[in-house]
Amino acid sequence: MHKLYARGVHPTTSWRNDAVVRSGATANAPAARHFFNSMNIRDQTKLIRERLLKEHLSGGLVYLESGEELLRNGSDVFHTFRADSNFLYVSGINFPGFACILDMESGTFTLLAPRLPPEAAFWMGGLPSLDELASEYGADRCAYKDELPVLLKRVHEMKGRTIHTTNTLASRVQNVIDDTKLQSNDSAMLTSSGRTASSLTIGTAPHGGDVASSNDSSTISSSSRVIGGLLESTLARCRAIKTEAEVACLLEANIASGQAHKAIWRACHPGLMEYQLEAEFRRTAAYSGCLHVGYPSIVGSGRNLLLDLVGTCYWIW
């Protein structure tokens, strides 16, 4: 069962500064640590989306997905999930089954959440409403992900709207759009709150009309496009320029890494197994808030003093 809605993960104190620090800039480590502890993930991702809006993507929409959990050996156990890094960068959400749409013209940020069955509450506790999810992650509106076909149909009924996504998602998004051409009635799809999916809107229709108020049509404008690839290079350009919050996160990770290495040095003594030293590193890193490591550890002694596969020695004991 998904553990989608962890509570209390992000700090709630207001993020105080929107200064931009370019790569290679220096920062004061103690001040950065204080900043790290006081920043708000919603404010940080809002700043990132505002930066993305300033990039030249010819208007249109940005569509990203977090990804899905992968079953291990066909059992009911999943591999450890890590969200798509571009989705995490834009939304701040590290849970499976989510997606988001950013309107590059209006700045509207729409979050798409997985629709979970009511019995999931037995395993996960109370399930948040769409409004609660929107508030939690700073979205202008929130819908269920299974309403995506109707949303994309409404978007493509507006002439000239372009959907920017990744190369991996481009063909899938195009298939969803093509499937909607075969559907003439989208009013049967209902959310748990009783809204019809066709009442959801994204941005503004031509001439200032609301998307949902435009005439229903099974024909999708041929002038609309799905573009993959351009978004990835644009996001890479944005991510190359770090916000102060991102610099603070990098410094915090470096501090945690240093503490973990010192913990290994203190714990190392004859008779200790290599995996026990690795466990000490992971324990200290996780205790400092770093739940993932950048690469697998190489902890070797004796005949196990080997280089890694690319010929670079990370750590040898």
C-alpha cells in the first residue's frame, strides 16, 4: 500500500529570502544551516515555478509526473520509490502516482493526485481531500489523476495550446489525447465530491472565456502540439542556477556526509565487518535527515580493496 501522504515532513516556518546564488558562489555554512531549518518547501517550489515561467517555452502547458512504484518480484512489496527529479523540483512532492500541470501563460499550478480507494484509510490513516492536498503543496487547484484525459481534451480544444513534457512522457500524453478524440461524452467521470471532471479548468480559453464554458466538441485542434525534449533542457538550465534554499540543502548534505565519515572512523576497529561500517555511515546520514545516499558505499579491507567500475576510488578502508 502506498505511503503517499506523510504528515509533518516539511518545515512550516516561512521561507524568508528569495536571493539567487549562482553555481560556484560561496555561502556561510552556519547561516545556511539556520536558513535550511527555517525554509518552507511550498515557498521554495513556488519560486522555482516563477523562474520556469520566465523561460521561453512559447506559452502552453508543462506536464510532469512523479512516477509509479515498482513491484519487486511480483509480490506486494515495492522497490524504494524516488520521484522523477524534474517533477520533484517543480512540485516538492516525493510520492508515487502524482502529476502536475503548470500553465505557462497564467501561472496556474494544478496538482493531480492518485485516487485511492476508501479502504486505504485502514492502512494509511485519514486520506486528505483535494483541497487539503492543494493547500499542503501550494497548488492553485487539485484534481484526481484519472481526470487527466478530460483536462487534456479541454486544453486541446483551445487553439494553439502546446503541452511541454519530457521525451519519456510525450508519446503517452499524445496517446491520451488521441483516445479522447473517440469520446463524445466526458460527463460520466465523477470525482468523489460530486464534481464532473469536465468542470475542471486549466488557464484561460481564447478571448477570455473559461475552458469549461467552451462548447463541448469531440474534435481536437490540430494546431495544438505535444513537445518532448525542450522542457528537459529548459529545466536543466533552471536547475543550474541554485536558489539560496538549494545551496543551503547542498551544504546541509555536505555537513551530514562529513559527520557520517567521522562516525565510520570512530567505529572502525579490528574484527568489524565491512557492512557494519557501511551501516554506521547510513545510520548517521539518516539521523541527520539525509535518507538517501548519492551512490553505493565502497567499504573494503584486505583483498576487497578494489576500485569501483569506472576506476574511481571513493573510500577505501
